[in-house]
Amino acid sequence: MNPISYVQSSSPIDEIIRAAGYNVKHIWNISDSRSFKEINFLPQQYCQLSKHIYTTIAPKIKDGTDKLLILSHCSELNRFHSLLDEICKHDFIEIPRSDRKHAQIYLKKQIENYIDADSSLKSVSIVKLNQEITDRQNLTKYLREIHLKKQMKYVDLLSFVNAILDRDANSFQQIKNEIDEKTNRNSKEEKEDNKKPAILILGEFWCEEITRILEKMDELFEIKKDTFENGVGFIYQEFKETSIEDLKTYIDYVVQNTIKDKFNPSLLDFQVEVINHEITKNKIEGIIILNYKFCDVYTFLSPMIKQIPDFDLPILDIELESEGLGFEQVKTRLEAFNECLLDRRS
């Protein structure tokens, strides 16, 4: 039996790993693999989220019987030197943040080397690989339709995104059946008149109370979009259509869909550009930013957004901690923000 491959992120490279017979487990998502008690907050020179992933997942990789494939941006690695020795014991693919053309060449070479080093990957049926890709894309399109029709609560929708990425022994058809069962139950419930303010959620989440926080947001707002790694944004990302005829065209497919067209080394500038587009496209009425203490990635996002010409939307900044900010406090702020947005309508 092939070992489990723990894959950080949701790069399409995991399709070939799964098709080769490995049990793929994602670790860059909302999953049970995160043990919140094991988080240790450190000064800003460390990336808490990345450190947390490795300190909770690495101990599960024992005696070389399991395999850890790490996909990470180089900017993250520079922040936790104390973990490099542990990282070097496992397979590693670096996704560079630089000029897009050069980044694609660099990433392509890494993936070629990774596949060449494993005979089981080189022997994967191209027919099976194409079917895996098609099934996943069809499921993401299906979830997109459900989201547009508001047939499922936001938190439930996120859980199925993870089921697609980390499906264990479940087939794609089994996941679709689960989605249908859930939506059928929801359709029998009394539907309320939806007058909720439309919001955009920015940031990341992994505190203990995040499910309760997201459920409260779902109750108060119509969540149009998010920037979570495997959130609603995942089902709206567009994959380039590629005819997979051999491993070469598959590697091209992976590179093109891992490094997007608007890839930009200045992450925040890139986000502001995209956020401005989403505000107009989705008729956003307010923005909620989830940030983490000692993590400066999203700290400066709010003032940068406010510099958009003619920007006039309320922004709610919520700073979270590993132990949780306290749900009641967040709940009160969300309710006040909801009243603010409703008042603006009148």
C-alpha cells in the first residue's frame, strides 16, 4: 500500500500523486489536522501559520512510511529557520514569488525533478489523470452553482470544498451525492426573505472559534466572496483549459494553474487590485478583514483599500488570536457592523 502524501496547498500537482495511488491529505485548509492547542505565538520574524502547520503535521510523519510534500512560497520559509532541518527531511517544492515568467520556469523544473524521482508518478495513466482533473473541476462548478443559488449555508459550503481537496476514499460521485443530500434538506426548510448586506471577507482563519464566527457572519450577511485559501474563492478560480496528452502537458497545466495570470510579487498591491474589482462585480456593501496578532500580512490591507479612488465602504477589522478573541466580543462587533450597513441603505 502506498503511503499517505500530506500536501500543503491545493496545487493541481496532487492529482498525479493521488492517481499514482497515494492517499493525499491536504494540510493548508480547514481540517481536523490542526490542533489549536499546539500553536505557540512568536515574534513577527516567524510565520505563525506555517510554523503551526509543520509543528502539528511533521510529528505524524513516522519512520519514512508516510510522505510529506511541502508546497510553499519562499517568503514564508525565511521566517522559521528553526524548522528547516525538519523540512529538509521531506519532499519540498518552492512556489517562487517573482516575475511570473521566471516563476513558471522555476516551478516547472522543480515539478519535473519531483516526478522523475518517483517511478510510480511517471507510470500514471493519462486517461485517469484527465478524469481526475475533469471530476474536480465539475464539482467546483457544481458548488459554484449552489453558492449562486444560495442553496447551502456558507460554512457547509466550505466543508465541501475541503471534501473535494481531501476526499480520502470517497469518490467524486459520493461527494456529489452528499452535496445533493445537503441541498435537498435545505430546500425543505422555510426560506427567509434575503435582505442581508453583501460583504467581502478578507484574510485567513484558524482560531478555535472560527466556525461560530463564520456561522454568525452567515446569519447576518450575504457572503459574496472570500480570500481564504480553500474558501468560496476556490470555487470561483478559473483553471486554464489544457489538453493533457502526456506528462509534459500535465506539468504545463500544473504550472499555469498554480501561478495565476495576475501573479504579482507585491501581494498586497495585487490584492487591492482584485478587491476593487470584486467590490464592483459583487455589489459589495461592506468588508470584513480577519487578521492575526503578530502577523503583518493583512495589517496594512485596510488603509491600502481606503486609498482606492472614490472608495466609500465600511470596513470591520477583527484581530484574532490562537486561543480565540472571545466569540461574544466578535458577535457584538458583527451585529453592530450589520446595523451600520443596514443604516447606510436608508
